[in-house]
Amino acid sequence: MPAAYFVVRSIVTDASKRAAFDRWYETEHVPDAVKAFGVSKAWRFWSLDDPALHQAIYQFDDEAHLARMLKGDALKQLVAVFDRDWPDVKRSRETLVLAQEFGR
């Protein structure tokens, strides 16, 4: 079965808060999410085109694992912490399934 991905896109409009958001995401949120989700990999990105845009991508072994996470309490708890700590940061979520992998 192909890998599945959970993508969280955040917009940090206040430039003065980006460094704190980056530290929080790196030291707290991603480690907590990786553990809670039981994922094999995670990545974070800041856009080169829009400095306010941050994306986190979590890789799941398959769609079934991703579906279980989406219905479980772990996501609800992480969302609650995010909302508490970063109430002004708007986010959207997307789920993807790997269609093709090319390269080394």
C-alpha cells in the first residue's frame, strides 16, 4: 500500500511571531505529533515565496493509519494545544496518498 500524508498549512501573518512559532513547532509540536500519530517521517517547510507560509507534512505508512489518526483523540488534543498557543494563526489541512515516487 502506498504511503499517505497529512499536510498542515499555517499562515503566520505577524512577522514578529515567526521565530517563536518556528521554535515551538520544532521543539514541541512536531515531536508531540510524531509520537502521537506514530508516523515514520515528518517535514517542516517555510515558503521562499511567502514568508508567512509554514507547512508541516507527516508521512503515514498507509491510508488506513492516516484514517485512524484523523478519527482519534490525538489530533483533537494537538489541535487544542495549537489553538491555545497560536490562536491568531490560521491553518488548513490536507490529506494525500502517494501516486508515484521518482528518483533516488
